[in-house]
Amino acid sequence: MPVLRAGVRGRHRRWAPGGILTYATGRLHEEIAYVAYHFHWRLDDILDLEHPARQRFVAEISNINRRITEGD
């Protein structure tokens, strides 16, 4: 077995190596459905969005819906 640096061997398991985190599948589907429903974008186009961009669109759609509901 190859020798691992002490920092790798004893690291905390709170995050994946390289900083890649998993994202709850249910939450991802909710975001995709929300953007697709309101903007009528194709699935591939929504999946091509980076996570922060997709979250920004979800937030903006929510803001638009709130303003419409409140009559602004």
C-alpha cells in the first residue's frame, strides 16, 4: 500500500477531496423543475448551469413570483 501523507490519512471526512461536495438529488430535481416550469428551458440547458447560477435563477424566479403575488 502506498505511503500517504499524514494530512491525507488523518483528514476529517466532512468534505470530499478536491472540494467537490454532493448535492441532494431531491433538491436538484426541485430546482430543475422550478426553472423549467417558469422559464420553459430544456433539461440539458438547466443542467449545464453551474450550481450558483442555477440557485440565482431559482431566487430570481421566487422574487418575481413574490412581487406578482403582492401586487408590486
